[in-house]
Amino acid sequence: MIPFNKPYCSGRELDYIKEVCGSMTMSGNGDFTKRCHAFFEKRYGFRKCLLCTSGTDALEMCAMLCDLQPGDEVIVPSYTFVSSAIAFLREGAKVVFADSGASNPNITVDTIRPLLNERTKVIVVVHYAGVACDMDAIMALAEEHHLLVVEDAAHSIDSFYKGRPLGGIGHLGAFSFHETKNINCGEGGMLVVNDERFVRRSEIIWEKGTNRAEFYRGMVNKYGWCDIGSSFLPSEFNAAFLWAQLEQLDDIQGKRLRIWKIYDSILRGKVEEKSVQLPEIPSYATNNGHMYYLVCPTLEFRTRLMAFLKEHDIQTTFHYLPLHSSAYYKDQFRGEPLVHCDHYGDCLVRLPLYYELSDEDATRVAQLVLEGVNG
């Protein structure tokens, strides 16, 4: 069986975890946390980074920092994971779901603009498969209407828009280090603060609503309760595991991109005649090898293809069920039909892609996809 995903370990994780066991700081914000923060701030120029226990936590911090009031609206793509929406619902906002574009699952200015009104306060963009939304257009729209932009960059480590790192363009960004991501620590995430207005408060929210971080830096002689917050800070064990991965980032990215390119070289130009759509990388975006997917013409086509691949011991999976038609939200949805989002929900299928997948197995998967598409 070729599984859909296999979490990667670099080999140094246990060494670093043993270091934590012998240290004076296990609960978090110790040496390994600081190393991870410095890595992202130096490599990508992020203004402020804060590790979290999950990507969901990072989004919840984003929502808290947006300081939403009753009646405020937040535009979120419907084709995304539930965390992109629920973080803002928890803050009392109304979530307004946007459709995807026709060429890929990202939202666009054209799908956002009709949803704007005087109550809109935030636009959440999700860079699906690590491929950038058109951020210049979205940031210009946000500036025109005095809105905040939150980048859900869960898929997007080491991916760029016109040379700028994803997660570092909007006012706030959120990353995931879940085991399905390029870089993982089992479960983890990171808040990125790109707007100076939110730096101090982000640390307070991160430290359970206290100014404890300022105390440890010697900026105050005692710390206390200053704001709302929660226990978003992960332990040093998570940070140590993550650091072992970050040391191998370039190697991991190179291997994943090689697998992506094997798939693309075999499939590109050979499945489109069956109305199967392959990933599009716009000229302004880079590819970080997070995901290779196909968009089938119909749900029935996808079902047959996935069953065929399973018969040949290849595990594939679809992706998001649109949030606007979920069991939780469908009775509340009052918008126009989200036709592209529904299409991706019915027709998108993801192929295996992980560090230990051999070139030979990737080739076999792609060749069987061709057989299944044409069968």
C-alpha cells in the first residue's frame, strides 16, 4: 500500500527532545522556541513570530487581535478547513463565505468584492496547496475599504508571492505544523504578526492574557493579568521536534518538489482531454510541493478513479467539504450559490506526497492515474 501521507522525521528530533529533558525549561518559550522564532524572522523577514499548539490556535489569536464587535463580518473562503471560519465565529463575528476561483481553489477579488458592505472588517485568504492568492489585488481592496487581511498559510511554508513569503503579506498570518504539512511537530502552529499595532498584544494573548514575556525580558519588574488570552504557547518538546525539521527544510522542500514534478511531467497534457484539471501555478506564485491534486469533471468520475487506485493499493483522498453547505452551517447560509467551491468539493482528489515516497512509487502512482482516467 502506498499511503496518502507519512509524517517525516529528520532523525534529530529525539536528540533535541533529550536536551529539553535535561534543561530547566520544558513548558515553553525556552531555547528551542526562541530558535524557531528566530529562524522564521530571519529567513522570511516576519516582524513577529509566536509558536502555537496548532494552526487553529494561531487563527484564534488572529481573530482575537482583530478586535471584532457584534455585527462585524468576516469574509472566509468556503473551500477551506473549519478552523479558518470557527476562529472568527468564536469572537462573535458573522462569517460570510466566498466562492473559489475557476482556475484553482483560492478566493479572488472577484469573489470577495460582491460580499463587501459597511459591516465587513476582515478578509481571510487561504493559500490552497501553498499556491498564493493574488495578494496585491486583495491588499489593495482591503486598503480601499479599511479592512484587515488574515493569511491562512497552513499549507504555505517556504512559498512566495512575487518574492514575498506567504504569511508575511497580510496584517496577520497563521501557519500549521500538523503531521500532514511539509514541516511538522505532530501538532503545532505559528502566529505571524506583520503589523506593528498587534505585536505587544499578541504576546499578551499568547501568554494567557499576561505581560509575562515583557517580565522575562526585564521590561517590567512583575507581570499580571492585562487582557484576554489563553494557553497558546506550546511546550519545548514541540519546539524541539520542530527545530529538527526546520534544520532540514531545504532538503524536505527539494524532495517534495521532485515528487510533484514527477506527477506533473507524466500527467500534464495527457488528462485534460478527459476534462481533468491539474494544479495551476500563476506567474506571481511559487510552488512549495505541499500537494498534487486533480480536479475531475464529476463526482462519479472521482469516485471511480479513487476506487481504481485503491484496488491497486494506492491511497488517495478528497479534501474539504464546503463549509457553507456543512451540517453546522447550511441552514444559516443565505448567499448566492458557490459553484466553483461546490465543484472542488465534489471533484478534487489528492495524490500521495511525502518525503519518503520514492521516485519509482511516484511514477507508478502517476501511471496508474493515467490508466484510471482513460479506463
